[in-house]
Amino acid sequence: MDAPAFPARWKVSAPELIAETFSSRIWKVLREDGSPAIVKALKPFDDVADELRGEHYLAWRRGEGAVRLLGRDGHSMLLE
């Protein structure tokens, strides 16, 4: 499967699909500094709002006791 076009501002490369669920595709990527990150790209489905609540929670936590949300774009999240 070809990787989607990730936002240029994320400056990620080398996408590798590592998981697919009913709600999303999970890509391992490299950040500009060479560190690994994850892109979670939500698929269109009936309860996408539930998944987006998780995104809001991660943003609120700011990496304290949860994975850090590094960026978001539509229904895609860049995670540490």
C-alpha cells in the first residue's frame, strides 16, 4: 500500500505501514532529526468522532502520562 501524502510541515520520511484496524492505518515514519514517530491516519467510518476525542485528550495531556501529540492535520495525527 502506498503511503498518503503527509503534511510537508511534519517533515517526515520513510513511511512504513505497521498496522491497520477498522478505524485507522498506522505508519512508522522518521522525523527530520532521524527520530522515529507514528502517523495515525483515520479512515472514514461512522464513529470517527470517538477517535477524535482521543486526539483531544492527547493534546490536553501534552505528553504527561500519555504519548505526545506532535501534530495533527484533518484526520491524521503525528505521534511520538
